[in-house]
Amino acid sequence: MAQTKDTNLSRLPVRRGQQTTTRAAATPEQVAMATADRDTDGNPVPTWKPHAFTYDTSGNLSTDTVTDGSDTWTRIYQWTLAGQSHDSGWVKQSA
């Protein structure tokens, strides 16, 4: 007769004095902020919020702006005939 492996984890020994802690589940916004793009100061940018775009006369993306309440971040793109030549990264705008 074949032996079966006992997979009941409740029977595993626990060291004395070991504490168990639990955490509340992260909210979707907390997860998004943890994985968000960062601005030039290293702060998270809420890129899931609505964006406003501007384009140059050739139809290339010129700026990307996102606002979260009173905070605004802008990303500036520059282009040459060969393609994109500059990306400023997200820059938080002064109030």
C-alpha cells in the first residue's frame, strides 16, 4: 500500500515566542503609487489620472500633463528629423 504525504500545514511546528503579524490588503491606489513612474525629484506621479496632451506642428507629442488635485506634472518631448531627441521626465510644476 502506498504511503500518502501529510500536507496538513496546521501540524507544522511553530517556534515558541514567534509572533504572527497581519497586514491589511493594499488598496488599488496604494499598489499604483508603489509602481508609479517617478518625477525628477523621485516622487511618484499618478499616471493613472487623466492626461492633457499638446502636439507640435508636425503632429509629434510635445507635452504630456497629469493633474492630481492641486499637483501638476509635465513631461516635455523634443523631436528632430531622426526621431525623439529629448524626454524631460516627469517634472512637478510649482504652484
